[in-house]
Amino acid sequence: MREKLQDNSLRHLPAVDMVLRDDRIQTLLSRYARVLVTETIREVLERLRTELVQAPIQSQDPDGTGERRTILNRVVDEVTIGVQQKTQFSLRPVINATGVVLHTNLGRACLGEGTRAVLQQVGGNYSNLELDLVTGERGSRYAHTDWLLRQLTGAEASLVVNNNAAAVLLALNTLARDREVIVSRGQLVEIGGSFRVPEIMSQSGAVLREVGTTNKTYRRDYAQAINDRTALLLKVHTSNYRIIGFTQETALEEIVSLGREKGLPVMEDLGSGLLLDLQSWGLPAEPLIQDSIRAGADIVTFSGDKLLGGPQAGIIVGKKQYLDQMKKNPLLRALRIDKLTLAALEATLREYLDPNRALETIPTLRMLTISPEQLRQKADQLLVRLRELIGEEKLELNVLPGQSVVGGGSMPGQELPTWLVTVRAKAISAAALAKALRCQPDPVLVRIHDEQVILDVRTINETEYDRLVAAIAASLEEGVNCGRSSN
Ligand SMILES: *Cc1c(COP(=O)(O)O)cnc(C)c1O
């Protein structure tokens, strides 16, 4: 019986050839490559076949003409959408209206204008990546950021790798393989995207030696755990959460003095690499890289694309003797930074030579330090544009004060006062509007609160306003089609 029903339904499914003969598909063929279209037809037919097997349709008329027509139309529609999706870039810019400055899912830091220009130069040309232009001999790719990193952090030496997880892995593998690393129990953190201190430790071949308790760890806890297998004392900045109340963290200075006493190196994983104190802008006290170096840490690691505001990279600064060992570790080759990243990192670091300039030219820093008055102005301007171009018959609009978050596992719990444009669409729900906004040619990411779409102007550039307004207008049209998820 079931067999019979399936046969009956599948009979209505057109053959690839037949779909290809359809006028609408012929139009697609005049614009797109034939393989792209036929491949998409096959995918759509395959999907429908599975669907029909699971839920056969009951034929109304004996020869099934009506069903065949319906199915063919559906195939054509899905093929059209599928082809359009395939011809669009998968990875592309989005408008971040969430107010989360370092949004890991949205690519963390945005690069500034000067940095983007350098990327184009280095990417589009040959470069002296591993060539010393003075001697004409082979050079080191790590030399390009070395002077800058030493100058900006006060460290003796530097090394850059693919990301901070790689920096920690390389440091542990080089300095502590088959030996013990002492870490406070309160610092065995997990960072989004599956970086976990205990796991990276075991991958590096080092043995984790936990000391203290979740909320309190004293100098004596570290001291008691030291034995002849100890290789390193590690402090991890708990960058994405905070323990409050009855707590005790051992200061870096104290761990350093213990390390000196016992002849052991001390490493600090800072996570977010901050070079400028942002407390005057109402941001919390966050350890600066140069403070860790000054306090005597032998190795300090941090990310390039968190508070530093550069490309994804892992940066290691510290004592030359340890960095030299890391440079000789064969693992470095597997973790190495590519030339585009290196170019972007050098350009970002150069901005810091003039801190006032950096606050303007590095988008992450500009977004974190923009004044509430400026934010209010930005919100008012956006409101005016929305009113002018879409109008209040379709939207209920307001400007309200609110809070943004730093994100990217940086400055947990720290909220920054901001100004929001709230949008209530009269015809569709906030969730439907948010979804339609993600499916626009210029996708927009928003927050939803209280059945309203929230646009936080902190992370929206004024140059994006036209596209943002167009995306909202298009999202209010009927039949926004999101296609299929690529996951
Ligand atoms: C973010 C973070 C990492 C991982 O850095 P990536 O650059 O994302 O690899 C490691 N340790 C700490 C403390 C962090 O905050």
C-alpha cells in the first residue's frame, strides 16, 4: 500500500530535462552557468523526492495534471532562489546593529581604513614577506611587527601566530612539554569557540597542576605545588566572566616574585590585548599589556582581534630567551601567520604610535569611546532617515537610551550607555522583521526587546545608513525569501 502511494506521488516529479525546458529556467540559463542551474535542479528534485516519500500527496484528479503543475512551479521557484544563493558570496559584510562591539560571530574587530588600504597593497603585489631588502638575504616574517610590539609593550622580544589559542599552545608546548604548569582553579576558563585552558594544556603536552580553589588562590598555593617537574607558572586573565564576593586572586607581581625565587618562568594569557587605558571613557580597569611586562611576566599572550582592534592573530611578547625557543619549535610552522594578517596587524599597531590617532582610526576603539552625545546624534539622524524614507504608517519609531556590551569575551558585565532606535513594524512581528533583515542583500543583525527591533547605533557606521534603511524597507515587503541555511 505504502509502495503504491509513493509511486503515485513521485510520478508527479518532473525530470531534469523537463525543468530545463521551462521558460523561466531558460531565462536563468541565459544569465548563469549551465552547471550551476542543472546542479541546483538536481538538488531541488532530490529534496522534493525525499519530502514526497515521507508525505505523499493524494491525487485529486486521475491523471494528476494539477499536482504536476504545482510541483513544477515549486521546483522552478526553489531553483531560482537556489541559483541566486549560489551566485552570492557566502562570506560577506553585514550591518551590525546589535551594539556588541566585538561580536565573535560577526568577525570581532573591523579594520580601519588605513589598514584596509595596506591589505590591498600587500595582497595585490609581491612583498618582502621573508626577504631582508638591505642584505638581499632571507628574512623573517616575524620581523615586520617586532619593533612595533617591543616599542608598544616594552617587551624584549615578540612573535605573532594565527590566533591567541595558537600562541598559548606554542608557548606551553615549547616551555612545558611533559612537565607541569601551575594554574589557579579560578582561571581554568573556557572562551567561546571551544578554547579551554585544560584542553589546550593537554594538547600542548604539558601537565596541568591546579592550585587553590575556584574563588581563592594564594601565593602559598602556588609555592606548595612547585616541585622538580614544574616548568611554568601560568596566570590566565578571566576575560569573559567575573567571580565576585569572597575572592582572592594572586597578583601577577606575587607570582613573578615566586617565579624568580624558584627560577621558573611566569606566563600570562591576557586574552584581550589592551594597549590604551580606556577608563576615562567609562570603561573598566582592564590589565594593559605593558603593565604585565612591567610587572615582570616572562611571556604574555593576547589576541589581535579583541580589544586591540586588529585582525585575528595571536601575539606573544616577553623575554628573548623564551621567545627564541618558541621560534625554533617546529610547531610554529603549523601556526604561522599569513601575509595578509601580518600586513593588517602591522598597520593596526602603527596606529598606536599616536594614541590619540588610534582612538579615531581603529574602529573598535572608536566604537568603545564614542560619547553619549554623539550616539544620541547618530540615533536622531537614523530616526529622521527612517521617517523620511519609510514613514510612520508602517513603523512605530522611537529613540531611547539603552546599553551596549563590549563582547568578544572582553570586559564581562560592562555595559556602555548608548542610544537606540526602536522599531515596531505594524504588519509583522519583531522576530519576523529580524529574520527578514538577515536575508537582505545587505544583511542586518539586530537585537529584539519587548517585541521591538532594536538598532544600537554604537556599532553602525553613518556610511551604512542608506543600506540599513533600504534593508528595513525591503523587509517590510511581502514574501522575503531567506533560502536555505548553509549549515
Ligand atoms: C579570547 C581568549 C583566548 C583565545 O584567543 P583567540 O585569539 O580567540 O584564539 C585565549 N585566552 C583568553 C584568556 C582569551 O580571552
